[in-house]
Amino acid sequence: MLGVSLNTSGLVAKLLMNGNANDCSGNGNDFTIVGTPTLISDEYERANEGYTFSNNQYIKNDTNNLINLNSDYSILVRFSYSGHIGDTRQIINIRNTSNNKGIAVLESWNPTYSGKLYISSSGDSGSGSTNTNGSFLTGWNTLALSCKGDVISIYLNGLFVGTTTRYDVSNSVVRIAYWNNNPTYTDKITEVLLYQRAVTEAEYQIWRLNSQLLEA
């Protein structure tokens, strides 16, 4: 895998969560912080390199179709997990806020799926939910969704854990650490990358092993 890196082709936004929600990609797609999430150290003990969220704290970008879900796209997130809390843990969603159609990445409230990655995908032509075999690690995790055509490939902590179906969605916006109208994510997020192309598995693996390769 040497020599492979995640290049900036198709990069829409890059959030490093280091004291703000500004886009570090150079595209000017800054996000807005809602509430007062707490700055934290990242997995390498670097201070002020991420946020921890509790109720009514999240990050958003209300630009319609910042990520066009009707085309190829990718979502990469670096986050921590501290255990099941008996409620939905939303990591990121890109949805139409009027009808909640889109893509959502979370841990389900259902204890049957405690500690498992859960993907909800819906749109104008259908919907589906995927309870993957991917288990969160207690501590830091890396996640990638890579959509190519009508198939979304799902990777968690270096492993391919399944696929789900892409559905067409109009007027979607991005929410981080937010579930519908009830923000419930209570762990840490240090990095989010959004691409308008399908990231390859090799690119995901390089990012997972060394995020510093992605610095602009």
C-alpha cells in the first residue's frame, strides 16, 4: 500500500475539529457549531484536536446538496466509542430535513445491535437499513462509506463490513453528531472528510493508518 494516498480530487469538505468547524479543504464549505461541544485531545493526545458532544450540541452545514447523494460520494469519519447508552448514537447524516430521506450512520438504540454499526438509507424510490457485522472498538474508530453507482460500500476499522443501497435524494444537508430533531451523540469526533467521488479501499486504509498524509 506504499505510495497510495487519498488525494484531493473530489474533496468537498475537510473538518479537523481543532477549535472550529471550518473547512480545511480550501473550498470554503465551512460548517456551523450548534451549542458548546467541548474541545478534547485526539487519539495521539494532541490537545484541542476534536470535540465531544452531548444533547443539543452538533455541527451542521445547511447548504443544499453540499454532497449530492444522487451521484458517487464518500464519507470518512474518525471518532471514539465508549459503550451502548440505550439510545441512538448518531455519527453523521446527510438528509432532506423535510422528509428525513438520505443516509445516516449510527449505532442503533436497539440493544440487539449494541456496539454495531447501523446504516439507514432512504430516498424517493425506496429505503433500507443495514445492521452491519462491524463492531465498534471501545476507544478510537475509523469509518468510511464509499458510494459508487447504486452501491454503498462500508468499512470500519480497516475491515469491509457490508454494503447498502443508494437512493436518490433531493435537497440534502449535513449534520454531524445529530439524530433527526434529537441530538444524542455523546462521544468524540476528530475528523470528517466528504468527497463527491467514491474513495477506494486502498485510500481509506492509508487515511486510517496515518491521517497526517491527508494534511493540506
